[in-house]
Amino acid sequence: MARDPALWQPQTGGRSNLSWRVPHPNGDCVVKLFRPARGCTVFPNDPAAEAQMLRHLSGCDIAPTLLHAGDTPQGPCIVYRHIAGPTWAGGRAEIPRIARLLRHLHGLPAPSGLRRGPNGTDALRDEIAAQLPPGAHCPPLPDVTLPPVAPRLIHGDPVPGNIVISASGLRLIDWQCPALGDPCLDLATFLSPAMGLLYLGKPLDSAARADFLAAYGDAQVVARYHALAPFFHARMAAYCLSRAASGSAADRRAATLELAALA
């Protein structure tokens, strides 16, 4: 791997960690330096979980190839093979493919020891309360109770910046918050108005959202997503409000979209 710092190209898009594209005779690599303190309740930032997932998904054509994982004086680090291609920028043609990619992921077996994602209304209420910063409030949530479903393997953060369009197909990167949980969490994160604003400059429109849900192809999961939508909007609003409380004006604007969807 190149030792000359001038050859290390900073990668943009991540909101928690630092990463660089680095030349290598056997193909470029990505060096990812974790800042674990940047994790939170909604989006944990676990380097061991990411390394575990890249090993687990090796050969599945869904994630990068892990080359190294370990600690450095600067913090935990992983190195993986760079995937050539842009991250998804909102193109409509890829939306059904992204939906099918997530459906495929949700059908794969999970490795042992993964954290449990919030599953059911009680767990979502608890996570929202834990994520909200002091003094912040969300509108009242519907007085409904939905029990947990059988948990599935989920990415945890399938936002546009974590979806790479490669010559070999779509790939997911940034696996620092995988879980065993309700697959609706991945659908809600991809469809989140806040994440659309932060990564694409605007939320997905209603037609794009409908295309995604139709292409996902599981009527029961889609119906559950609709039933839980207010909880997912509150969950993302709580996350954005927590970042806004730390000074992020962009997240403050993003939170208003999720709160408006709750109105």
C-alpha cells in the first residue's frame, strides 16, 4: 500500500468516519479509520461488526472484500478492496435494483453475535426516547402496538452514499451498524426524507417511493412499513435533532422534514 500521503485520496460521503482510497499493485484499497464516539443509538459505529460482516458476506457479491482489520494509534481501522463506481445519486433506473438488493440481503443468514435492532413499537418508542437530545420533543405517536417480527439480517444504514453502482452490480458499503432486526428499518432508512435531503439534496418523490416498495416485492413487509411509518419518521427526527444539538444546521433542516411527515 502506498506510504506517500499525497497518494491517499480522501473519500467523501461518510458522516461518521474517515476513509481514503489508496493505490495498491493488486488493486486500489479503501482505508477506513473509525471514530467510534461518532456512533449513536440509531446508527451505532462498530468496527468489529463491520469487519465481521465483510468476512461473512465474502463471495456474496453484495459487499467489499475485507483485506485487514485491526487497531492503530489513531483508532480502529479496516482495509477493504475498493469498489469502482459512483455512489447512487438518485437515478430512477436504479431504484428497483436497490429494492431487490435489500430484499436479497434480508434473505441471507446472519452471523452470530449481531446486535438486535429495534423490533416492534415498544422497542421503537424506547429507541426514539434514547436518541432524542435533552429538551427536544416529537409529536405524539399513534396509540398502536405492533409486536416484533422474526428478525432478519439488515444493513442498518442503506443511504445513498452507501450504495455503489459498480460494473458488476450494486454493492453496499459502510457496514458499521448491521443488526438482526425488522427489515422495515432498512426500507425506512432508504426512504427517509431526511436522508434524501442530506445525500441527494431532496427527498424521494412519491412515485420513486412507490417504485421502490413495489420492487421490494414482499407485501407483508411493505404493509408493516406503512403501519410503522410514523415511528420511523420519529426515529429519524430524533437522530437528526441529536446532531442538530451538536451544531449541524443541515440536520436541523432534515429533522423538519421528518417532523412534517409526522404532522
